[in-house]
Amino acid sequence: MGAWSLGVGAVGAALAGILLVNSSLTLPKVGKASLEYLADADLLSTADDGKVIKAKSLWEKNGAVIMAVRRPG
């Protein structure tokens, strides 16, 4: 009886671990960036030797949409 309950406990712990790792329960909740914050972002050019421009200037002239995603870690 002891080995059986130990096995059930191990399987239960493994299932609980799999559910916690693959869910967003442990991730912090983040807020959405405002348009003003995105417009004020500095963008580095990859073509013009690191020229810095404001993101707002892109969509004022060309209607460009920029998305940047930062992964934690």
C-alpha cells in the first residue's frame, strides 16, 4: 500500500508541475504601452551607422507600424 500511494503522489506532483510550467499563473501581469510612450521611443537605424530617430516620425510620414517584443530573461 505504501509504494502505491508513493507512486500516486509522484504522478500527482509531476502533473501539477507540468500544469504550472505551461500556464501563465506564475507570470507577472504587465500593462500595455501607451501611444505616447511608443511615439517617444528611440529607434536605431541599421542602415545609417546607428542614426537615432523617434518612432513617431515614421508613422507621421509613411504610415509605418512598428512592433517590438521583449522576452523576459
